Amino acid sequence: MRIFVAVLGIMLIAVPGSAAPIIWELGTSARAMALGGAFSAIADDEGALFYNPAGLALLSKVTVAMFYHRAFEVVHHIALTGTVRNWGVQLVQIDTGSIESTNEFGNPSGELTHYASQAGFVGAGFGIEDFSVGVRGKLSSDGTETHWGVDAGALARLGFVRVGLVAENLLGSAGLSLRLGTAFVMRFNPRMALTIALEVRDMLSRPELRLGLEASLNGVGLRVGYDSVAVSTGAGVQWNSLRLEWAYRMHPQLPASTIVTVAYLF
């Protein structure tokens, strides 16, 4: 029964109606997931590779990040990301481990079941002044099926307003999906800022609204978000070259999930 709950929970995170593999939809950033996934218009750290490759053009430092998501007390979701200005690469895996399955009556069957999937992402972004574009290739496999896709993104900064557009699966084995996001970044001084983010996902079939709010002061950030299914909260802190991010995603029917990102900036 636990394996069923785990896979069901993962599918509830994913965009409903999408034919894309689940691993392409889960997210790979504690900061972005704390903001409800409304990150395509922000995309100002290594999370740009996953959420909007156009943001890779905005990066100023080499970054290595490790991501861990303990989903629904069953699934291990891990990502390793490396980015430098204009370029990024990422490896992702989800794994349930060996779990005892159940029969039609809900009783232990004595048989072990296991689900695992791996994915790789490679992206590039290029910009001129306040406008940038990016492209990303992706490949995934769960041992029975292999999927591939090519995505494109654009990002514009107009004063305190940012607009991000991502076209997923322009080419590939899954259907085309569009995401449009807007972020309002209000800087009161160099150390204090407030960001409000809104994003509409799956615009061509079943639009979903995602919301995020981030307040930052002296390198410490507090966040809250909603991804159309559940509320998330989170926090982050940066000390010199080390950045720690944490998120906690609640769910109305399933166990809550804990998400952590550790990043080092060179």
C-alpha cells in the first residue's frame, strides 16, 4: 500500500493531464518548491536550469548544488546540479527502495516492489541587457521507457517586474506545455527585498495557478507558496559562499514532504 501512496503522491505533484514523465515535473530546488514552483520569472540561481533555462544567462558565479526531497515518507528524490554563467547540467533520481507490496485486500503480499527513475538535463542561456533566452535538453528512463525532450525559455526584466515564458517539449516524446510567470521584485535597500511570484502552468490544456512570496533580509529568506494542490513553506540562509535552503510541503491527504538544497558558490 505504501508504494501506491508514494506513486500517487508523486503524480499529485506533477501537472495533471501532462504526458511528461513524472521526474520532469517534481522540481529540483528547495527555494522554488517553497514558492509553490512559481519560479520561471525569478530564475536567478542554479534552479534556472530546471525552471527556466533563460535564467542561466543571469548567473555570475560557478555553483554546485545538492538537492534532497523526502516525499511522503517513502520516496527519495535527489538532484546534483552544476552551473556557470550561460551553462548548466543536472542529474536527477527518484527511488522508492524495496517496499513490500499488498494484495487486493490491502494485506502484505510478501513480495517486494521497487520504482526508480533517472534523468539528465543540459541547458544554455544567453542574454542582452534585460532580456535573455535559453534552451534545455532532457533525457529520462525508468528502466521500461525512455523519454527525451527539448525546452525553450525567455526572461525579461522590466524595472521591478520580471516575466518568464517556458515552452516545454517543443521537441520530444511528450506533449507541448507552456508556462507563463510574473514576479514583482521590490528592493527597499541592497539587503532587503520582497518578491511576489505568480505562474500559470499547462496553459494549453488545464491551466493551474501557482503563487509564491519571499521576504529576504541580510541573506536570510522566508518563503510561502501554493502549487494548486498544497501549501509550502521554507527558509534559506547564505553565509559567505555557502547557501542552505529548506522547504516543507504539506498535503491534504498524504504525509508532508521535506526538501533541502545545499549550494556552494565559487
